[in-house]
Amino acid sequence: MTVGKRHSGPSRQAGPDAVPLFGFRPPVGTPYGLEVNTVEDFFARHADWPWNPPRPGRATFHYLITVTEGELQHDVDYVTRTVAPGQWLWVRPGHAQCWHPPGAARGPFILFEPDVLRPDLARLLAPLTAHDAPAVLSPHPDDTAWLQQTALQLLDEHRALGRRPLDLHHALRRSLLESLLLRLANSPGIAPVGTAAAGTGRANRYGRFLDLLELHFRELHQAADYAELLGCSVRTLSRAARDATGKGVRELIDDRRLLEARRLLGIARWDARAVAVHLGFTDAANFGRFFRDRTGLTPVAFAAGEATTAPAP
């Protein structure tokens, strides 16, 4: 199996403006938007990609990895995270990520599309799947062994394709995944399950808007763009956004672009021109005005300040 068959191929163009977006394309025969592997097997099959050399990318699906041995390093939104045994790494759809060589890291590696979760459960798990939830989870000690065992059971069932009817096979995989996520939602730093499950149409619409925003904020900048994708009016989407945050849709779009600009200028050390291209601005001057109006600093001044406060390597 080659990477080209597994995911939509990444751009070979050099430079920081080439951050590819990968769709979910598991091996032939893998059913229903869920794949389970191990870190060690994944790296063994793809010795030259995407960590040699490391290249950033984004995905439309979830990466969920638990480390059982060794230590795993992984960049999420331009910050290097270190995952120790017993911890979980979660890269959510739309997050920028970059692999590091795995070293001695071992553990189950779960990839799944958002639609794998039943709608009622997806609402319950909204605090866990939210884009601003922690990238590294440290479960309660009482849950650690259970979570790892469940992940291994999910891996075993995934590898059991063909032993039982396909619908039953997938029902078992999804049941194990959902059980694992519900228990993982008990981790410190995650709001209690159900707090985001008001169940109103507006709350659901706002959640879907956030999913779309995370994937498309670089190229779609108008409320009408997202209303069209959601199949609703701009007015309806605006009400949902204001109910949830007190902010308008355009303000939320601008907030997300500004957050990305801060990350790229500061942590990733991109120059202003590259950030402008990446975020869909017509030119660097337009981006500079956008950034200065919201921060009081030019992109160059902000980057210089970040450089002076960054810890020594």
C-alpha cells in the first residue's frame, strides 16, 4: 500500500503556503470511515512519508493515538507536543500537524471521520471533539488501563474484517470507539459530557459551522459562504452564532484567521507575505491592515516581539 493510494497526494510545492489538506482514504476494503492501526506499523509501511523530511498538513478527519511505550512527538498547530505512555494525542479535523520520526513510540493509532459518530453521541462528545480541546489528554489514572485495553480491542476487531458480517463488524468497531471516547471524555481539561448537548437546532447548526470554519477559514471569508454550505440563510446562521458566543459570523471568521496568523508569525516563524497568501488575503498590505486593526501591531512588530519572548532552544 502506498501513501498515494491512501490519502489525496500532498503538494510538492516548496514554501509555507503549501499546506495540503488530506481527505480520508483508507486501504481498499476498510468500511465506514474508521481505520485502526498502530504507530509502529504505520511508520514501517511509510518510511519516507510524511516525516522524511517533515512536512505540515491538515486532514478532514480525526487522528487519535495512545502511547503505550516510548515517547511520541507531534506538531499540532505549530506547537511540538510530547506524548508519554498513558497519554493520548488528538489531532482534530483542520488542525495543522507535522510528524516527527516515531523513535521507540508504540501504541494504537485510530483514524475516523466525524460522521462515524451517531448524531446524538456527537452532541454529547462536543467538548471532547471541539477544535480548542487539548491536543494531549492525560486520562484519570483509574481510566488509563481500561482505555488502552479498549483501544487494543478496537484494533483486534478492525483486523477481524471478514470473520463476521460486515454490518456487525462495523457495529462492533463503532461501539468500541464510542465507548472509548465516552470514557476519554472524563479526562481533566474536558468539560463534562453533555454540557454542550442542549440539543437545540441553533446549537447543532453552530457546531456544524465550527467544523466547516476549521476546514475552510483560509479560503472562505463571508458568512454567506458558510450559510450556503449549511443549507440555511445568513440570518439563521447569525442567530446560531450569537446564541452560542454573542459574536457575529464574520467576527468569528476573522477571529479564526487572526489566531492562525498569530501562530504562523510567532511559533512557525513565517513571514507576513507567506501568511497573507496562506490566509487568502489579496496582498500583504491588506493582511497588514487586518492584523494591525485587531492587535495594534504590524505583523513584523508582532513577530519580533514573539521572537524575543520565545524560550531558548
